[in-house]
Amino acid sequence: MPGRLLELHVENFRSLRDVTIPLGPLTVLVGPNGVGKSNVLAVFDFLAAVIRTDLQPALDERGGFDEVAFWGGGDKPPTSMVIRLKADWTKHASINAPDEYSLTIRRRSLPGSHESYTLSRQERFSFKRTQGRGRRITVSGDEARVVDEKAGRESDGGRFGIQRLSSGLSTLPRLGRSDGGEEVTRVANRLSSFRVFDVDVTAARQPTRAHSIKAGRLESHAENLAAFLIKLSTDEERWEHLTQDARRILPQLKAIEFEQVGGFADRLAVVLHEHGLRRSTPLADASFGTVRLLGLLAMLYDPHPPALTCVEEIDHGLHPQALELIVERMREASTRTQFIVATHSPALVDRLEPHEFIVCDRDEGGASIIPALSAEEIETIVAETGDQPLGELWFSGVLGGDLTEDEL
């Protein structure tokens, strides 16, 4: 995989008061409902929206600054929000010399009103150019500056104007190559491709029109599942592996095929051929778990995935026997796309390695504690408890969480 995110730091975004989360090729956020797992995924959805639509529309779509800012206790709402990333996406980046991007949004109330306010933003993007040299691009107000980090002075590109609330990463690719236009473009493309995936079973059941099959990307809610599966079926080896996986979880399944709907040549539906049945089963009549399983398999076999895929409650609707397969395929697919996954299933945690999951908790003031235990603390606990399954350790509260049956 050509580079990945190494770390996420967030301040004052929903329940994320102040968290720093290390990220691997596969990172599973484990915790009961309400501890902030979904808010971590929402950070990436927000960043992608900022790059695609700009800062103000991304905030407006989510109800404005006050709806996005920290929701926890305290007499006054926060007046700033920070998102900071470390990654090794650009040509000369490494774990020891990562790319760094930060976005700070500040809210200032207008005199005489608590509801009316103005926003300002600051961005900073730094990266290595060649051995021992780097560039730092800062955006503040309506001005951008390019600084040579080694020399501590502005580059030849100097400073120039920019729209006050536009995202620097969405507008700065026009920089010259020597000032970092290529690196900015690379990072902007990575961020804008981020996908938070959550199968909408009702939408995923729907047939497709023939002209939609060319669409290359599996949508965030698998609403184009039929079109995407038809396209995947043209890759015989990939399709065979996907159908073998489906049969492994659905032993009654013989084949996945596609049929015209109501005699209309331009409308195609996914149909399942099953042992013991005289007729095929349209996906529209398949069970919730079957549709969701096919959506997840389609995502995992995507030959051209985004740089980062986030998955909400990946265990939802799946039989525990399916979880081992899903974990296996996520590990394999993590060579093509980085995964951040949320779960509260002990059965799924049982199938993970200690370095693959992060325990999430929440304090009495409503702030998320992520991670609730360091990787070293988890390794120590696992070593001391012997062969006890990880999910059982977490479920019992030894690794935090202390789930009740109502939260499963």
C-alpha cells in the first residue's frame, strides 16, 4: 500500500475532547455504545467533505460549528476545533519524518449575540522534499505562505491570497512543483477519497440500470451494490474468490447471478441460486444479514479502494461464524486500503491480535477516552492472563469496556 495514516489527533470534535490515536493498516475501535467510536469515523468523513466541498459547506451540512464542536460538560461551549494527521503519503515521507497536516477552526461570537458568530481557520501542511529539506505551507485568514523549513525563510513562491474559508488542500494544488503542488495534490486526493462505509440494506437490495454498471466506486452505503457486483463478476478470479467466501458463510448458496427485471433489458437484479429451492431468490427478498454480507465482501474485494475505509459496526447483522472470514479478508485488503472499523462484538475481538484493536471508553464529563489502554498495557494484560480470549477479557472489563447484555 503506498503510504498510510500513522496518527490522528482531535480536539473538541463531538465527544472527542482531546484524543490521539495511533493507526495501523487495520485498526478496530472496540467499546460499548456512546463512547465515541462513530465520532472517530465522522472526523474522516468531515475531512473528506472539507476537501470536496470546502469548509463552510462541510460544517453547514452537519448543522454548523456548534453541532460539530465538543458536546460534553462545561459552562461554555468550545471556541476552537483541531484535527491533526500524521502520514507517510508523499515521496520522501517516513515513519520518522511523516507528512503532517492540521486544521484549526475558531469560532468568535459577535458582540451582543451568543448565536451569531464568525469563523476563521488555520491550516498547516509540512512534508520532506529531499534529503534534509522540507516545506511548510501555512494558511491563515486569506493568505497562504510557503516556507523552506531548513532555511527558515519563505520560498520563491512566497505568499499569496486565498479565499477566507476555503480549504487549503482543495485550492493549493495550483502551487508550483518546487513549492509543493505535487505533494499537496497527493494528500488532498488521499483525504477526499476517504470513505465511511455502512451498508444501507434497503438501498443495496435495489436492481441497477445497465448504464450504471460502468461506475467504478462502491458507494458509501452500497446503494449501487448490484452495479458493482456485476462489474466485479467480469474479473473471473476475483469473482470466484468472492462467491467462495459467500458460500462459506451461506452454505445453502450455489451461485450469485444477474437477471433482467420484469423483462426490461436495461434493469438487472442480483439473484441468489440456493440448494433445495426451485426458483432463484432476488436480492430484494434476501435476509438482512445476507445483503449486508454481500455489501461487505464487495467492499473487501474492491480492486481500486480509497486510501482509507472506515466501517461502522462491522459485525451488525452477521452471524458470529462470518466474523473470522471478515477479519481474514480485512487483513488481506489492508495492503490496498487502510481500515478503521468500529465494533462492540466480543466475538469479533476474539479474532483480533492485540495490536489490531483500540479500547474506547468515556469519562463522566462525556469526553471519549481513546485509547483507554496503551498497546503496552494490553500486551501486558494478555501475557498475564494466558490463553483467555481477547473478547472475553474485554467483555469482562479486564481490558475496559465492561459491557452489559443491553449494549450488545
